[in-house]
Amino acid sequence: MHIDHYDDDRNPLLPLFALADDSQTQIAAYITRGELLVAHDADLLVGHLQILETEDASVFELKSMAVTEKRQREGIGQHLVRAAIAYCRARNGHRLIVSTAAADIANLRFYQRQGFRMYKIVRDAFGPSTGYPEGTLVDGIPLRDRVLFDLDLTL
């Protein structure tokens, strides 16, 4: 498995973006932005990670990340995060932020295992007004609140 920068048409990656986000509206708003890293196993694309610049030149955002369902729990996500950290540090990044649904227990666990720490909760971030279907459940928990994490890249 190796990780590369991806500069081609991103539409073929829509299934991966859809694994990471339940809102087609939100995906359409950010799919073309930022830097994209992809994980390959031979010729098979098995994951992606999108990095966005923020208003603060030293802060980057991990916007979207997914690993194909068949290849999850093999460490591919961890490799993608490590590549993103290296990318941000090479650009003098001091902080990497990411957000996920409070209902997504697996993502909460994953990001903390990568060294991220919670710093903010945004209540009612997911709903029809932001492009998420009413009544969406994640792991049997209503999709409502967003949890923001950050990682200090200077350590």
C-alpha cells in the first residue's frame, strides 16, 4: 500500500467521499477544494484524505477521509493521517483540525487514537438546513452534533 497526491478528476472518488459524509450538498461544496491524498494497493484505490488550508496559514483542516469498507481496520486510515501530518508540517503547519459527528463512535475513537483532542462541540450542526436528511442515525444515534478535534503539529 502506498499514498500519493491525486490531481485527476475527483468525480470517480465520489463513492469514497460519500462514505465520509452523508450530505451530497456538502460534498459538492468541497470536493474540488484543497489537496487530495489517495491510498493505493497495487492498482486498486482503497482510500482518500482531503486537506484544506484555513484562514490561518499555520492551521490545516482534514476535511474528508474514507477507506473502502472492505479495507477498513487494516491501518490504511492511520497511514493517510500520517501522510497528512507530514504534508502539513512540510508547509509549516502548526495545527491540524478535523470534525466528525458526535454520533459516530468509530470516528471519535479513531481520531483520538491518532492523537487528536476534542476542543469544541457544535450543537445541531447536522440537519436539513445543512444538507443532511432528517432522522439520520449513525450507530443507532441521531446525527445532530459535530465534534471538532485538533492535533498540535509542533510536538
